[in-house]
Amino acid sequence: MGLRQLAWRACYELLGARVRRPEWAFMNYGYAPVAPGTPLALDPADEPDRFCIQLYAHVLDGVDVAGADVLEVGSGRGGGASWISRSLRPASTTGLDFAASAVALSRRDRTGPGLRFVQGDAQALPFADASFDVVVNVESSHCYASMEAFVAEADRVLRPGGVFVWADLRGADDVPTTRAQLASSGLVPVADRDITAEVLQALRLDDARKTELVREWIPRPFQSALRPFAGLEGTRNPEGFAAGTLRYLSGRLDKPA
């Protein structure tokens, strides 16, 4: 694992261990449509996390989740898995995360029908073959040592006819490699999107709120380190999106029936 991956993983562990506020449910950059459209309907309690939830709604658009067994790999603080279980009517939702602190927090603070959280490694999923109908992975795979190993595991735990949806950031030069890695296990690409503009729009619209949350919730000695992690204005990743050196991708791959 590279130094950058280790730094990201350290940030995740720090947030789980030191920031125990249940209100902090999401850690993704978010998604805001650039073109006008009908807003996603949300419960009032979910409204503060609109942009983060819209990223989940985007990756799952067109996927029939009702009655399905869903696995989220890299579930973080549990907000995404909870929203899926409460809003999309799956039979079950399982959130898996490498960080024990994140799993403990999620078990304590997140609720939903058929919702559970387990600790485990994305590259060695602790589930039997053909256990799930849908596998979700949002803004987590940049921490993995081997994307090919993860995709192979996603393929293994999916049932025939299952769906794998994914979203994450990559260096512009790494995009072709990432697309090849996603298709390396035999899953069939169905959708492949560059959503950099929508993610950058969400970061800009949500910057003031996130800046205030970092100021209020993060211990002062760690605030400077957490600003890049949160994608706040003036930090490396938003500037990379704007300059074109970083891209944000999303995709869907299906397992043949």
C-alpha cells in the first residue's frame, strides 16, 4: 500500500475513533447535478446530507434494489447503508468497513430495516460465494492495495444477474487503467460516467457547511490535516478536479445471469 493510501486510511481511523458525533454520517464528496432537474425527495432528517446522499442515488440510478440483498463495501460511518436500507426497500443491507472504529460507530448510531455492519477487508470479503444481489462501493477504493483483488471479490459474492456499482476519484492518467481493472474479473460494464463536474459542484455548494463542521467537531490539532480529507476549498483534490488532473468516475457492471 502506498503512502497516500496509508494517509487516507489513517484519516478514516482518526474520524471513527475521535469524532463520535452521530450527526456525522457521511464522508464522500457528494454529487450535485449541473443541469436543473427534479430534486431527490428526502426525509427532513436526511436533508443536511443531501449532496452525499445524491452520490448514492446517482450510482444506484436504474438498479432495482427493492427486495435485494445489498452489500456496501467501505461503509464508513454508515450513512449510505442506512439511507439505502430506509429508502430503497432492500431485503437486507450489509455495511462492511476495514476500520473497527467505524463499524462500532455505525452499529451504535445507524438504523434501518435489515441493516447490519461487519468488519472486514475489501480484498478478502468475509462472505460466502453468491451472497448478494447488489454490491455498492462509494469513494473507498482509492485506499485499496489491489483494485483487481477487490473487483474479483465483488464478482465472487454477487449472485448471477447481480449488479456492482462504483464511484471514486482517480488521477486523469490512471483512468484507462482503472477501467481495465473494473472489467478484469469478467463483470460486464453497463455504464461508465465521468461525474467530475457534478462532484466539484457539490464540493463548492457544501463547502461552507463542511468548513463549519470541521471547525466545530474536529479537535484543533487535527483540523489542518482533515481539510484536504474533506475536500475543502483550496485543498489539493478540488483544485485537481478544476484543473483536470483528477477525475471522478462512476460506473455499473453486471454479473452475467
